[in-house]
Amino acid sequence: MTPLRLSYQTIEFGKTDIHLCTLRNRQEFHDPEGVAEDLGISSAAWPIFGVVWPSSMVLAHFLWNYDIGSKRVLEIGCGTALSSLLLNKQNVDITATDHHPEVETFLNRNSKLNGDSDIPFERTGWADSNDSLGRFDLIIGSDLLYEDEHIELLSDFILEHSNPDSEVIIVDPGRGRKTKLAKKMIKSNFVSSVFKPENTEYLDSEFKGHILKFVRKS
């Protein structure tokens, strides 16, 4: 079986460099023992975790100067975990999670590549009910709403893992489901705001999506 072809890149945030090892492209696939297949991840969907998407870049740049303070942070559907790696570099209390079985390997590799400690990680799906993640003050994610069924799964997962006083920041590239997610979050006493990122010159093309922010006070 052909080994995975990898790519290395450095993404700059001011004077902070984040080094990333990713898949070379979206055609890579390696599931010799069928672990991903058993989790319902098809060969076409397999490489999605391993490349840097525009929404991931937008989220990381938004968080770069965000006032997180001592908040406990969870990145869901982290993929290449660019935001987690950036926050880890800033000594933020960050935990990452994803459904894909290869994410943890890349996350640990990239933490070492950046000279930082390993980021706590747990592989779990939004429909799973047996994770040990606990609750968080800030939950972040990017490009999460691929299907209509994801709206309820995602909102339920967020509610399960958010403290009474909490924030949620999600970057959506414009898949047409942000309003439905906002309605679900508002029903759970979150205040919703939707806005365009101020500056996306670091992207190769225009970003047509939005940043979704939800805030709840007990």
C-alpha cells in the first residue's frame, strides 16, 4: 500500500509561527485495518481532516488576539487543529476532539514540531455519550455543518460540554445552516451574533462565510 504523502508548511500570526505537517492533498488515503471505515468514514471523506481549510484559517486568525484569559477551551472537529496549536503556543488551557482516528497522531506530531507540550485530545463523535471531556468555558470549531442532521448533533454536543457561563465561536463557510444552528442555541439561552471576518488577506480567495458567536450568562 502506498504510504501517505505529507506536506509541511508554516503559518504566521504576527511574530508567532505555527508549523504544520498535513496531508499533501485531498486524494490521500490510508486505512489498512478499516478503522475509519468501521466508524463510518468513507475513503472520500477520509482525507478531509488532514488539510487546512479556509474556515480553519479564519478561526485561528480571529482567536489570535482574542481575550481568552484563563478560560478552559475545547476545539471540536479540530482536524489539523490549527487553532489548538496556536492557543497551545499561547499557553491557553486547550483540549481538542475529533471523530477521525488519525487526528491524534497528527496533533501530537505537530505539537512536537512546534516545540510545545502535547494537547489533551479525545476521539469522539457528537452522537457518542461516553466521552470524558467535561465542560468548558469556550468552545470553538470551524466548518462543522455539512449535513442537516449535524445541526442538532452539534448543538446537543455543545450543550453537553459548555459551562453555564460560556462562549461558543464557530466559523461557517456558508453551507446554509448557520441560521438553524443559531435558533437551536438561542433556545438554550445563548445570545447569538453573526458577522463577517474583518480581514482575510491571508486567504487565496474571498471568504463568503461568517463567524458565529454565542454567549450565555447564568
